[in-house]
Amino acid sequence: MLLRRIAALGLTALGIWLFWGGLQAVLAFTSRGGDLASALFEPPTSFIRLLGAALIIIGGAMAGFSRPGGAIVSLIGVAIFTALAALMALAGADISLWLDEVLFAVAGIGLVAFILTLRRD
């Protein structure tokens, strides 16, 4: 269906946006003299964000091309991204640090739910 492909395209675009945001944070840290391992794993928020966004991109592209499993891969990516927001909130981080993740996770959940409810072509 056309609507499923549009939702998959929107999910892929969301994943690209999220990946770019995570990559910018890593690049900013490393440009100031930090090493890549510290940028990704101390704390691991950048790694978790990049992993979740990459799975959203891959799953959205798979769903857009009507490949089986694309919605599930996207669902895993969105779940990882949602877990990131929840972990940041539970750790007591300032709301300005995790509110965007919550909003993007809600958008991702909505798009994945839409893709899962529509049949493939």
C-alpha cells in the first residue's frame, strides 16, 4: 500500500535525523580533543542513540521496499531509542536532555504501529 510506504519513508527520515543528531554530538566531542571511545561509551547515550537510529533507518528502508521483517527491525530500533529516553529520565538527567528523545520515540512508535497494521504489497 502507498500509505505503508509513506509511513516507512517517514520512519526512515526520522531515523536519519536521529542518527545525524547523535553523530553531531560525537563529532563535537572528538573535535574538542576527546577520543571516540569516550564519546560513545562514557556515558553510553551516544552509542545507544546511534544504534537505535541505525536500526530505525534499516527497518524503515526494508518496510518501504516491502521486505519482510522491516517493521520488526524498526520496532527494535524504536524500543532502543525509547529505552534511552527512559533511562535518562530515571537517572535524574535534566528534562531538556531527554525530552526530545521522548517526543521522537513517540513519533517512531506511531509510525511503526501504522506500518505494522497495514499489509505489505
